[in-house]
Amino acid sequence: MAHTHLKEKYCDVILISPPARRYSPYPPFGLLYLSSFLEENGISTRIIHSTMELGNTTLYLAHRFIRRSEKNAFFCRVIIEEILARRPCLVGLSCYTVEYHWTIEMARQIKERTGVLIVVGGVHATLKPEDFIFKGSPVDYVVLGEGETPLAKLAHSIKDGHGPTGIENIAYLSADGSPVIGVCNVERDIMSFPQPDYQKIDMRYFSKPSTRHIRNILLSGVEIFTSRGCPYNCEFCASNYLQQNSGNVPRVRYRDVNMVIEELKYLAREHGIDGFYIQDDCFLLSRERVTEFCEKLVHTGLNLVWGAETRVNLVNDQSLLQLMRKSGLLQLDFGVESGSQAMLDGIGKGITVEQIKRAFDLCKRSGIRTFANIMLNLPHEREKDIMLTEQLLDEIRPTMISVMLTVPLLGTRIYEKYVTPKFTMSEYDIYNKNVFSEISDKRFLLADHDMDFKRLSKHFQVRYNKMAGKSRLSALYWKKIGRSRHLLMYLLIIFLSPIDIVIGIFMRFDSSTLNNFFRRTAQRLLGASEHSNNRNNSAIMVGEDCLGGEDNEKRTQ
Ligand code: B12
Ligand code: SF4
């Protein structure tokens, strides 16, 4: 397995990415940033990401044939073995709301079997620290918000035999049993933060061609961040809540452009990426920075292609778009959300329908593909609003669209405004249902009409994505792919994907004898592979359903 190459046996901190992000093509950036920051501050780390199992082709194939609970049990075993072998002083888990039950269950397993101190961070821990800090909780500490500085301080303090007292951005249970919840400050200076610690994960997996880096374009690429934070206040987004205590620190903080360029050079040299996607909350805020970035990117001579997500109100300058295209930009993704101005205003989007039309027109004239994210089930939506969205799409004709239902996520204003009664801890699993495509709980219904959302989404997707596959990609893209280090992989993916689809359909028929034969073979392969790593499983076998909860890996695939 990929992680056996590590030279050092012991480490101070182990960071764990949840199994629900198992097939996500995106590296666990939060953990990568934490890891490099800790290493720079004298704390040795190790990252466990469930895709590490997939670095090995045999295991990847085996995983296609076993049940989700078996995969989770396998992952759980790997984690506990690693903790026992490497004896860290602290184990860190990352948690979104959808992962809450898994996180608590995993923490319980780790605590019972290893006794190690456990810290949880990430979006849900920041929004609801009290969900982890209670009597009998297996979690010892919560880190609120961006975790670099507080985690480094906490790890040092634990190594030195001290407690968490005096460290900001931390929550824990005090000696008298009452929760101590610190303030959540954002990191003031991310300029000097080290590059994400790519060496700690299996980049063969993350850099392989996928259509999910730049959506609908097959590309060997990686996501990158050039900034953190967003100054806007869309009511369906948790981003501004996460930054709310920025005090006098600007909500948007930038990385050094030279560092970003160095990161891309590293990724191209070491992992042969052909492109990248800018995952910033809000790219294009500063014209000067974008210009500097594009010029420096051209100067590298790497000819990387790229995509980014941005807002229509920030696209108003054709000369900048042309520079971006010259530097390799293929596609811009926009949060269009709706064609109804009343809906846009109602969610605090801060854009106009006219701005949408202008941005799409400018992109078209600059030869840049466009991706429109559309939201249904907006608060107080009526049939009339949906018709306006349809009219808008007819006019702007994006290269591709995605349609999702508005979901009142914890940490968003629409959750505060419209969800009553609020979800209790035991109800978070509701978010694991297909909430982005159907109303699974009546508290999720925000619209004022009773149209069938599933049929409506399908109608939109079919009508506006018809031409997407036929839309031509620039010569730059084909030149890049033609010379790619991953050319064989591109060809394999193109020719093998129909077979993969057939396997997927085949696996749905649970009772077939052939299916059971494959499953048993896969289980044997997994067992054999673990033994070949000299792992002693007997003492750490974990029950099949140790991780509980419904895994939403399908959505992140
Ligand atoms: C990229 C991304 C994804 C990627 C995940 C990539 C990955 N490997 O982590 C993918 C596409 C897989 C994804 C999926 C989903 N996502 Co998402 N995603 C994001 C996005 C845009 C950026 C996250 C990121 O990488 N940030 C950059 C890194 C550096 O920051 P970070 O991860 O937050 O990590 C920092 C801190 O949180 C903290 N930290 C994080 N982990 C840990 C662990 C420890 C131990 C410590 C101490 C600290 C710590 O320190 C880190 C460094 O400062 C955010 C928006 C945002 N602004 O956060 C939404 C966001 C996190 N996603 C969200 C949602 C809802 C989802 C989905 C449910 C959506 C869906 N359609 O299904 C799924 C759920 C995934 C799952 N487990 O099933 C919501 C979460 C809301 C909530 N209440 O939980 C967000 C906030 C967007 C929103 N709508 O508001 N997502
Ligand atoms: S949806 Fe985008 S623009 Fe709106 S607040 Fe969230 S990150 Fe900012």
C-alpha cells in the first residue's frame, strides 16, 4: 500500500480524512495545509486518506466488488493499525455536517482501542463545537475555523505535557465538566504558509485524468487555492459564517502568487498534471492579482489549461478574459442560480440578471466555455420564477449546466431563517439522503409550489446539456493532452469507462452467484493484501458496521 513507503515509524500527529470522501478526486486540502504547517513547526505528521487503498490497482479492483460497510470496516482497521504502530500524541479528524455520525463513531472506536487524544476540526466542528464537547464524548478537543496555528500550538502543548488552556480557537471540556468554547479567529497571514503537503498522499490517484477537475473536461489536474474567504453573503452558503469572526482581519486573504506558481510547477514536474482548477471561494476579486497570475503562468512555459469558479458581477472586462484565455483558461463556472431577479435578491446573491447575460456574452466572445450552476427550491419560489430561469438559459446558452435543490445547510442564513424546528444531533443523517435532488424532509421545502423537483431537474439537464458533449475544446487542450505523461491513462479511461458503467449496473443485482463469487474473491484479495503488509489484524478487527450512518460517496464521485 502507498503508505508503507514512509521512512519514519513514529509521528506526532495523524490526520484522517473521512471515508465519505473516498472516491473524491480532490485531495484533502485542509489536511494538506495543516500537515505542512505542523511539519514546518517541528511536529511530524501522517495523513490517512481512504483513497490510499486505491493507489494499489488490485485493491482498487477489489473495492469495486465489496459492500460499502466492508470498505468502511477495512478503512477503520487501517486507521487503528496505523495509530497503534505510529503512536502519535494526537489524532485529528475532519468533519462536515454530513459526516457527523461517522466522525463520532470513528472517534469512539479509536478511543476504545488506542486511548489516544482526539481533536476534530473542519466545517461542522466550527459551526457546532458543542456536538463534540460533552460528557462521555470520545473527542477531547475541537479546533474552530482555520486550524494551522491552533493545531500546532495544541500539539506542542500536548507534547510538552500541558493542557489546552490559553490557546485560541479551541473548545474542550473543563475539569468541572463544563464546555470551554474559544473564539473562532481566521488566520491573519496565509501569505507565508507553506505549500500543501502533497508528499503525504498518493498523488498518483489524485492526478489521474478525471472529468471532475474542470467539469465535463477529461483532464489530469489538481484543485488549487490562491486565496481564502469571500466578501459576499449568499444566504445558502456557509462560507461567510465560517469567516464571521475575522474582526479587523480582511475576510479575503491572498496567497503569494509566486508561491501558487511554484506549486503548479511542482505539480507539473512531479505528477505531470496537464491543468488545474482554482477552487477559491471567490476568484477574480482583484484584477491586478489575476493579471499577475496569468502573466506569470504564461511565463512558466508549462502550457497548463485551467478552469475556475467565479461570480458574474466580476466578469466585465474582455481584455482580462482574453489574457486569461491566453494563459490557458478553458472554462468559467458561475453561480447563476436563477433567472428571476426576485429570487436572486431573496437569497442575497448580489447579482442582477443583466450581469448574468453580460458575463456569458463576454465569455462567449472570448472563446471561454461556461458552466452555469442552477438552484431550484429557492425560498418562496413560484412556477413563474422557474419559467424565468428557463428563459434566461435559452438566452445565455451555457456550455453546460448543473441543477441542484437549495438545501438549508447548517451554518447558512437560510437554515437560520426557514428551518423549524432545528435539526437535532441525531437528525444530521438526513443530509446524507439525496437532499440535492429531492425533498427528503419537509423542513427542506423552501419553495411555494409543489412541482416535481426530480422531473424538473431532469428536464433542465436534458434540455440544456444536449450540446455539451459536442462543444469543441480549444487546440491548446488537445496539444496538452497529446503530449501528456498520462496519455495512455486518458485512452484507457475513454475506452474502459463503458465497462466500468456495466460493472456498476451489475453490482446493483446483489443476489447473483457470479456477483458473490467476485465479492468473495475481492474480500480474499483485501485480506491477502493486508497480510502482505505484515499487519496483525486479529487484535484490531472491527465490526462491519463500525462506522454506521449512510455513506454519501456517490454524490462526491
Ligand atoms: C472543496 C470542497 C468540497 C470537496 C471536498 C474536498 C476535500 N477533499 O476536502 C468535495 C467536492 C468532495 C465536497 C463535497 C461536499 N461538500 Co464541500 N466544499 C468544498 C469547499 C468549496 C472548499 C473546502 C476546502 O478544501 N477548503 C480549503 C481548506 C484549506 O479549508 P478546509 O477544508 O476548511 O480546512 C481548514 C479548516 O476547516 C480546518 N480543518 C479542516 N479539517 C480539520 C481537521 C482537524 C483535525 C483540524 C484541527 C482542523 C481542520 O483547518 C483547515 C486549514 O485551515 C467548501 C467551501 C468552503 N469555503 O469551505 C465546501 C463545503 C465545505 N462543502 C459543503 C458541502 C455541503 C458539501 C457536500 C455535502 C455537498 C454535496 N453536494 O454533496 C459534499 C459532502 C462531502 C462528503 N463527505 O460526503 C459545505 C459544508 C456545510 C456544512 N455545514 O458542513 C461547504 C462549506 C460549502 C457550502 N455550501 O457552504 N466539498
Ligand atoms: S456562494 Fe460563493 S460568492 Fe456566495 S458567499 Fe458563498 S463563496 Fe461567496
